[in-house]
Amino acid sequence: MDRNVTASPVLYASLELSKNNWLLALQFPDRGQPSLYRIKGGDAETLMAKLTAARDRMTRVSGNGASVVLCYEIGYDGVWLARFLKARGVECVVVDGSSIRVDRRARRPKTDKIDAGMLLRWLIAWSNGERHVWSVVRICTVDEEDLRRSHRERDRLVRERTAHINRIKGLLFAQGIRGINVKKDYKAINVEELVTGEGHRLPPRLASEIKREIARLALIHEQIAELERERDEAPTCCETSEKKRAQLLGLNGIGPAIAAVLTREVYYRAFENRRQLAGFLGLATRPHESGEIERSQGIARTGRTQVRGTVIQAAWLWVKHQPGSAITHWFMGRTAGQSKRIRRIMIVGVARKLAIALWRFLEQGLVPQGAVFARA
């Protein structure tokens, strides 16, 4: 709703966040310049007290109940502050800082005061209907935020597991020891019986290092298994996300890891059209047009890298396990006789098509053309 037609006055506020200090900027209608207040970092109660005092002042001056709209860039503090303010009647707009246009001059002045005033001006413009000044972050609930912990931690542990496996393989290979599948047979490796390429046992310190690496690798395997159980079996209050995850698991080629990431990171949001979905995933193209020059700069690669990588991984699995689908036929028809490089490029198009098809499947019940459901 356009705030210009509302009867009650609006107090616009912006917050410049840092670890040690917060800078609050308040724009009163009867003042040309914003009022600035320094607040200790993390002191939400003092912030709320300042906003309440300013709101009461506007109410006394105007005679009508004033409302407060505050904005800040998402950072270390995340969205907990937005939930805190919303629970106390303050409308909070959390902004993606990378979406804000900045002065391109190399030596432009930059201070917290300048940034707070700039956020304040853009907030007023956004509230008056100029929606393209920035991108607003969706405020998720505590349960929605907690639901993502399992697959995010698992992703970090998988990368750590790969690092330990490569380290063990590198240590063994440097001694001329080959032919050991560390990923599968790490439990069966007897370090004391290994023989180097020179025909002698491993040095004691090297053997101890390999043993510690194997112990850490075993611990990571246990934690990954625990996280997978938590991801798939632990109860949650987010019934909508879990219902969508069950729907995706019904399709052949969609496993628990992919279904969890897609439903808890992507399809929990409401998209107006397929372009919004592609832009959110970073799979939209970046055109460059200037005069007679028209070219594409490739995909945008915005958003979270893990989510985009998961969608591309799902595309490869879809092509493998859904050979009769229309999306697979589209991919095969354009990569027939082509090199592996062309297939890797075209799989990005498959990922975009698949993401849109799954979105329509979850929102409208439209099964992807030619898709096969997995057996129970």
C-alpha cells in the first residue's frame, strides 16, 4: 500500500550495523536532516527505547498514532533483530547490501553517517513505490532457519571429508604407496604394516600423522551419518516444507539431500514467475546492450553457491534417471555429438528448466512432462 495515502504519520529509520556500535538515523517530518544516535552493538532494548521515544514524539505533534519503518543491511546480526522489532510493532526491512547501487568513483567518501543517510533516503523511496532501489531479504521464522542447519553443516563436513581423504592419499603417494581406496577402506588401513616404495616401514611421525587423519575422517563419517538422520527423520514444525520435500522424493532421480536443499532453501519462498526463480538461483542470463552492441555475459551466479550447485547436480541426475522426460530429450537433442565441454554448458539450461518444472509441480501440481515417479 502506498504510504502517501495513509492518514497516520510514518517515522522512517535506518540502522548502520557493526560489531561494536550501531548508528541509528531517524527522519522526522519537521526536520531537514536526520537525527543520529550511537547505540552499543547488540543492545536491542536501547534501540527499541529510542524508536519508542521518537514514535511518541511524532504522535504528540501530529495527533495521530505514528508508525515506524526501519531498514538495515543484512550482515553478522542476520535477521534476529528484524524478528525482535517486528514483535514490538516496528516494520523492519532487511536489505541485501549487494543489490544497492553505489557511487562508482574510486575515492568516494564513505562513513557510517553517509551510509545511514543513504539507507534512509532509499527507504523513503522504496516506501513510496520505487521497488527497484534494492532487494529485500525475506524474514524466515526460527523454525525455518533451524531446519536448514542439517544440510548446511553436512555440506561443510563433506568438504572437510574430501580434504582429509586427499591428505591421506597425498601422504601415502609421497612414500610410493598406491592402490588404496581411502574413501571406502580407511577403516581397514593398518598403518604399521604399510611398506614404502623403498621397501621399509613408514617413519614413526608420519605414521602417527596418518593415524590422526584416519581418526578425524572416521569422526566426520559418523557426524555426517548423524546429520543425515537428523535431516530426514527429526520432527519439525514446518509442515509445508516437509510436505514439498515428500513430493520431490516421489520423483525418480531426486534424493533426500537434493530434496532437502531445494525445499528448505528455495521452494519455501513465493515466486511470482519463472524469471524470479531463475534470478534467485543465479541461473538467469546477464544481457549487455549498448548502442549496436548486444551480447550475453553468461549466467548471473547470484545467490548461494551451494543451492545453485545442488540444482545443477539435480540436473545431471535427472538426465540419468529420467531418460523419457521432455527436459532430457531437449538436452540430448542439443548435445548429440558434442564435446563434454558443451554438455557442461548445456546442463545449466537443464538446471533452469528443471527448477522451473519442479516449482510448477509443487505449486500447481503440474508433473514434469514425461517424468517417472519412483517406486515406493
